Amino acid sequence: MLALPDLAPAASHADPVVPVLLALVLLTLGAVVGGRLMTWMKQPAVLGELIVGVIAGNLGYYLGGRGLTILREGDNVRRISDLALTSSISLAQAAWQILPAADAQRVAAALSGPHSLDYMAVYNFVDFLSRIAILILLFLVGLETSLAEMRRVGKTALLVAVAGIVAPMAMGMGVMKLLYPTSALASDLFIGGILTATSVGITARVLRDLGQESRDESRVILGAAVIDDVLSLIVLAVVSGLAVTGAVSASGIARTTLLAALFLVGSLGIGIWITPHIVRYLRAFGIHNLKLLFGLGFAFLLSWLANLAGLATIVGAFAAGMILNDFFDRELEGESLQQLLTTLESLVVPLFFVWMGIQVKLEALGSRDILIAGIALTAVAILGKVVSGWACPRRMNRWAVGFGMMPRGEVGLIFAGIGRGIGVVDDGLFSAVVILVMITTLLAPLALRITLGPRPV
Amino acid sequence: MLALPDLAPAASHADPVVPVLLALVLLTLGAVVGGRLMTWMKQPAVLGELIVGVIAGNLGYYLGGRGLTILREGDNVRRISDLALTSSISLAQAAWQILPAADAQRVAAALSGPHSLDYMAVYNFVDFLSRIAILILLFLVGLETSLAEMRRVGKTALLVAVAGIVAPMAMGMGVMKLLYPTSALASDLFIGGILTATSVGITARVLRDLGQESRDESRVILGAAVIDDVLSLIVLAVVSGLAVTGAVSASGIARTTLLAALFLVGSLGIGIWITPHIVRYLRAFGIHNLKLLFGLGFAFLLSWLANLAGLATIVGAFAAGMILNDFFDRELEGESLQQLLTTLESLVVPLFFVWMGIQVKLEALGSRDILIAGIALTAVAILGKVVSGWACPRRMNRWAVGFGMMPRGEVGLIFAGIGRGIGVVDDGLFSAVVILVMITTLLAPLALRITLGPRPV
């Protein structure tokens, strides 16, 4: 009976969604203010959203705000909550087990405070809403990308992707040898691997902010990002195989590659052929709002399939967009799917980026050694991807392609987390990776804005 | 490190949002099938959504589906999860503490299974999304209700609300005296009180399904529902005061009433006067998509304020709609807010009703004694509210108003939960209340459809 509503009359309607409503209003307010400020400075709105998030998250932490102290832990909050739910410990105890001692104290204190469950509710909802937001964003970008155009730039995208894997990997291993001459080969390989994975969400958003989604450069970046996702999966399989068993599991790699290829060929090949029939069939039923429901449902299904195949969910959402691009709005009357989704996008996508900003922990910059490693790795992370832009033909804006491939994000962090799990990435290196993710993310909107110019009026 | 991703390459992108995506697709599919079937039978779509939910939830439970076994526990899942998070026990242990033993076994087994965290993620997200959906629905209904029209039917709404409190309360106490001659007065009062609270969400949806939102009867129902929410708060304060201390706390009741009145007068009075100025001021900033952002933000803020005042969040959302009704679309160019929200509504509102259906537990009908009590209470619950329709002038459709006030929902359950907490409502009576909520909810769409006729073409 512990959790029954209080007897106080004022609590008789206590609705658990209330803290979430407040959080949504505040996050959206932050996004609007930051986005508006940047648009006014002729910068991409997403930069403002990130900066507002960074300021709010870090300020909240330093001023001892309990909610923000919890929320900025990001994925760690899910780990803590999952651990508390599945084992016989409380949230605060789980925080001590999951986090390094320096962070655990304040987080555990906040998690045993009076509103901890409200913060968890906000975390759960906003985190999932953000994950869905990024799928909607990539689905929208896919909807504006026809497969034919993609095929036209296919070879270039492949070259960019391969160059963007090889260069940062080699440079990353070089930096490791310079900074830590005694480090194990497995560590060097792992750090090199971490540098390979592009996180294309922020680039996709900047391209939309600047109204540049249909340039050839944009197609190259998106195609290369999809290939990059497949390749970095293979790199991860190889590198973690080497680190754990000292050998490369040929069958494991074959399986990884096969699954990813199966998904891409299957979804694009069969999808393009079969979805028009399904849509025509469904249309006969006169379902209200079929366009939006089928569109989003299809995007979510392919995201799920992509995940089953070991790929990022956003690859599935992007593929779904490309598949529907060719025929969907021709087959179904009414407002275009892009227009319908844009309403949704404007509500949820800014949240995602403010949320991303909140999770940027500036205290990672605190230690000198980590800072040096972080800056060195960031430098080669940028250089390695910018170099890949030179795989484009001269007529394209190579800088834009290179900077577009630059952001690293959750994939790099997951990669680093696995490395920490098997003991080849220590806490210092992990923080260096956090720095690199942080800088490449915040730099991408600025760099793309400079190379692509302002939004055409 | 327990919660780090597996080393298996296929898991390298494991995204916690994936189960949520699947659940959203399946729930939406169910809603579309049920809604379409009912529209085809010229019934309100919401009835189909509820029925699909009831079938899926109960079938899933009887076939041993772990996910549905957990999800249909509804609010209990939140209690279980909150307990597991705040104390040193696991989910399964918390289930044993929160649920009656008969239910606990299967739920605890499902909660210690391999996908329990996925189900919790689905529960958390879908539950909050549904709570937001119902706010969006009531906000939309408010947007179609002008304050002037409301004032015109104000006296009738007040009469209907008062009759709809007095009649079911008296009848409920009568039934208690008949069925349980020895029961304490506190129990009788509590059960009577439970019968007073109308849950207007389903009626609002049926009125929209049937295209009848702007009839006088609809305004009377909505106005009476708001007044009903205030009055039943007072009833709860009186009844629980009597049950706990044997005395009525005059100051508590004064505070409850004052807060509710303050919210209503404050939001409607000040809101109507001040929001046009704010909107005009904001418009000058050229914020993209201001209409939707401000509209939703305002609705969420008033929902929060209503909750602070002890009222239901939906009262706040409805008030926000009425406030913006008069000037919003006149002040801001572009698509009307109704149109923008309708896109959102069609995505999330059907989810809410499928979700409501899933939480209907047919096994409550299992015991003979409970069934008798349930049916008797349901009968007076229906009769008491139908009678209230006769407070309308003869020119109105009194049956429609009565049936519109009939549904009881979460408020009745919360009320009953409090009664169980202080020991005046036993498990049998609680199940009887569950039956009454179930029947009035499922009956409302049918009864309203019969009294109002089909949707005009």
C-alpha cells in the first residue's frame, strides 16, 4: 500500500505524468530560445539547442540541482534503473555500483531524494521520445532521398565510407602509440575502432536547418553513413574478437556482414517492390489517416528489423523513407507525408538535441592527462573524416562531406563502453572518448554552416 | 557492468526503444482494425479500440503471454516499479507486496523473466503517452468550446452536476444497506462517493467520433464534468475525513474548494485576459511553429496547475482549450491549431483507448458475490447519472446528457484505492468497483450512439 495516493485531498488526482509535462515544456522552451537565437545569428538552430542543453545540464549540476544531476547521466540512468529493478537493491545502491565513485555520490543522493521517481519518469519518457524523434528525423530525410539519386552517388559514398573508416582507424592507432607507447595492441585497435563510427543524426538535422537536403553532398554523406554503420559493425566484431580471444572469428564476422547485407538488400529490394501493393490494398479499406499511420508504422518496423540485423535503428528509418519516397505521395491523396511529419518533427526533434546537450559533461575536461588524450583523439577523429571527403570528385564540396561525416555519437560511446567492459579501455580513455564525442558534435553544425553557407532565402 | 551491451556483434546497436516501437505499431494496428470495424458498423471508433484492447489483454493473459500479463495490471505496474526502485527489492518481490496473491504469482513470474525490462519500458512509455493523449483530446474539445457558449449552458450544467452527485451517492448508499446491512456508515459513504465521479474522456471521444462536439448537450456534459470534478473532490474530502477521524475537517474542505475555485476562476479569468498579449508579444520573435508549441505548452502548463490545485489534469487541458478558443487562430496565421493537433490526435488518442481496454480484467467477473455487488452498483451508477440528465430543459436530449455523464474511470478507481488504503473498502468491493468502471466505460459509446444517432454525413 506504500504507493497508494496520499489521503490529502489535494493529492487525490496526483497524476504521474505531471512532472513529464513540466519537463517537456521546459525542454521545448529551451529549444525554442536556443534555436531562435542561432537562427538569428544565421547558424543552424540545432547548435542553439545543443548549447542550451549543455548550459542547463552543467549549470544544474554545479548548482546542485537534483533533477539535472540525474538526467545528465543519460544512458547510465537506464543502467542504474535496470539494475535496481532486476536485483534486490534500490536506485541509490545501483548508482554506486554503476557509476565511478566520483559521480556516484551526488547521483545516489539525488536518487534517494523525495522526487527521484519523478526524475526517473522524466528520464524514461524524454529518453524514449528522443529516440523516436531521431527516427522521425532520419525517416524524413529518407523521404527526401530517392533511391535513384542514391544509386547515382553510390560509388562516391562507398569510397567516402571506406576512407572514413581506414583513415581515422590508422590515425587513432598512431596517436595511441605516441601517447601510450606501452599500450596493448588490443587497446590501440579498440580506440581506432571507436573513431570509425559516424553518427549522422546531427548532420541530417543541420542539412535540414540549412535547407540543403537535396544536394549531392547530402546524398553522399547519408549513403556513406549507412555503409559506415555496416563497416563499423564489422570493425567492432574484428576488434572485440581480437581483444577477447586474440583471434578473429571469421564466422562471427560473416554472420554480422550477412545480416546487415540481408537487411539492406532485403528492405530496399523487396520493400520497393512490395509496399506499393500493400498500400494500394490498404487504401481500399478507407482507413482514416492511413498515410501517417502506415508511414510511421513502416518506419518503426524497419527500425526494428535493422536492429535485429545488428544495425542502428536510424538506418532502418532512413531506408523506410527511401522506400516510400518514390510512390507514397503519388498513391495516396491529401497532405504529403513530409508535411504531416514536419508537424511532429518540430515538436520532438528539438527535444532530442537539447537532451543530447544536457548529457554533455564538461567536467570530463577537468583532468590534464585526459584532456590531452581527448584533444589528440579529437584532432585525428576530425582529420580522419575530413580526409574522407577527398574521396569525392572535385566538383563536390569536399569540406562539407568531410565535416558531415565528422560527428561521433552514441555508437562511439557504445563501442567504448564495450571496450571498458572487456578491460581494454580504461576510465581515462573513456573520458577522452566522451570529449571527442562532445567536441565533434558541437563543432559539426558550425563547420557545416561555414562550408555550406547560410540557408538560401 | 551488468547492464553493458553484450559482446555479440548483433547486439552492438541494441537500442532500448526497439520494444517500444513494436508495441506502438501493434497497438496502433489494433486501434485501426477495431476502429475501422466499428465505423463500418456505424458505431463510434472508440468502442472498437476498447474491445480490441479487452480481447488482446485478456487473451494474452489466459494464453500466458508475459508482456500482456504485466501490461494489463496498469497502475499497479507503476506501484510495483516505484517500490522496486526505492527499496531494496526486485520487481518480482515488489509484485508480491503490491498485488493480491492470486494475481501476484503470474505477474511476478513474468517480471523475473528475460524481457521484463522491455515490458517495463513499454509500460512506462505507452502509459505516459496515453496520459498525454487524453490531455490532447480534452484540449481539442476545449478548443471547440467557446466560453460564451459555456456560460449560456452554465446553469443547466451546474444542475446536472449536482443531480449527478446526489443521486448516485444516495442510491449507492441504499444498495450498500441492502447488500451488506451490517456495513459501517463510512463504507457506505465511501462507495456512494466512488459513484459520483464522472470520467469524461470517453464521452469527449465519442462526441468527436460522432461529430457532435458543438451541440448544446455536449457543452452541458463538459461543463457538468468540470463541476463534477470539483464537487467529487469535496465529497472525497468529506468522506475520507469521516472515515479516518469520524469528523469532517472544515478547514480541509475549505482549502480543497478554494484551490479548485482559484484555479478555475484564475485560469479562465486571467488566462483570457493575458494570453492574447503573450501571444502577440511572442509572435514578434518569429518563432517557427509558434502556434503548435505555444498551444501545447499552454495546455500542459494548465494541466500542471490544475493538478497543483487538486483537480484532474484534463480539467486544465480543457480550460486551456477554452481560453485559446476565442482568439488564437484569429491572431496567428497558418493552419488552425485544431488541424495541427488532429494529426497528433489521430496518432496517440486511439492508443489511449486500446491501452484502457487492455487494462480491463474480465476475471473480476469470476466470483458470484462480487458479480452481484458489481452489477447492483453498476445499475445505480448508470441510473444515478441518467437521472441527472433530467436536470436539463426538455428541449435537450436528456438521455444523451445522462449517458454522457455515465462513464466512471480512473477517478473512481483512485477513490476506491484510497478507501482500500484506509480499510473501508475490502477487496471484494474493490473488484465490484472495477466491474462498474468496466461496464460504464464499454457501455457509454453504445448508449451515446443510440441516443445521438449516427454521425451526420
